[in-house]
Amino acid sequence: METTGLHIPHVHFAPRREAHPESWATQLRWYALAAAIGFVVPLVGSSILGLQHDLYLGIYFVAVGALLWAYASATRLDVRAALVRNWKLGVALGVVVGVLLVRNVFSDNATPHPSGAYYWFELIWRGGVYGAVDALLLTVLPCLVVYRSLGGRLSSWRLRLEYLGAALALIATLTAIYHLGYTQYRQDGVRAPETGNLIISLPMLLSVNPIGSVADHMAMHISAVQHEYNTEVRLPPPTNVR
């Protein structure tokens, strides 16, 4: 009687090759996630639920903070290198742009603002913290996505121009997506915040350092809280103090 052997083919299970953390594919997936969060949080928290603005901002800060932490961890971002890269140029450009931004805010008509301890809270919360978070989401993340996808070195004029063009496109797109989450911008359009954020982004676009742009966004928000707290353009969602 002939014995029949059962042949089991050898199957090699190799770990799935992950995309490089600084590839265009990986970086643009994080950018797409940032765009989704940037639109959904204001749409739900502000437009649909109409949360009180300080409560809404707390949710927005947590969502963006979690996103940025996950991005930095998953893609092995060297935060220190990002902060020290061309920092002197970034700071110098930030000073120039910041002065222009603050002067522009104070050129508008003044509106009432809160008084006492709540006013100082708003200067920090709706001014400094909100400005920093907006800058990290709308300027720093798009610039890092492009810079890292290009290899982390802008060693030629071609690479510098590619960085400027791609970063501008991603900043403008994310700025529009984020602001369209608010009712006021779906009604009035996003031209004003687009223009403002592109100006704020100039220090990082020209230096690849985030310090100047983050400081400028904070300065704009702080001066707006002080001078035109009821603004419907610079500090969404709008609020009112009489």
C-alpha cells in the first residue's frame, strides 16, 4: 500500500514594509488627518453645538495637541533640530512681520473687552495659547510636511522654490479648510484669514524655523483680544462684550 504524503508549502511571512516616515506618502497622510481635524472640530464644536468659546477652544487645543504629539512621535520628528534651524533668521523675520501685524490690528476700531481676572485669562487663553495652536496647525505642520518630504535639506535653489511653492499651497488649503468649519466664514468667505495667515507664515516659509511664525500668530491674537475683542475676523468663533 502506497503512502500518500501531504506537502505543505513553506510560506514566508515577512513584516510589511512601512513607508519611510519622511516620505511624501507618509507626510501627506498626516496632513490629510490635520485637515480633517481642523475642519471637523470647529464644525461640530462651534457651528453645530455652539459651545461657549472658551470651552470650545479647550477642545480644539486638546485635539490639535494630540495630533501634533502623534505626528512627532510616529514620524520621529527631531523637535530640537526644527527649533534651532536658522533660528536667528526666523526670529528676525518674526519681529518685522509681528510689528506690522500688531500695527494692523490697532489700526481697526476698538471694541470693549472683559475686565478683571477674566480679561487676563482671555489674554493668555484666547490670545497666546490660541495663537500658538493655530500657528502650529496652519503654518508649522504644513511647512514641516513639505520640508521633510523633500529630504530635510534645501541645498539648491530648485529645492527652495519647490519648498516655497508646495508649502504655500498646503498652508492656503489647510487655512481655508479650517476656517470653513466656522459659520461666519462659510457665509463671508475665507479671503481675510487666508491673507492674514500667509503673512504670518512668511518667517517660517523663508527660514524653515517655526519660532517667528508662532510668535507672530500669538502677537496677533493677544493684540486682538486687547483691542478688538468682539472681532468677527481674527478670533473665531465670534463673541460679544458690551
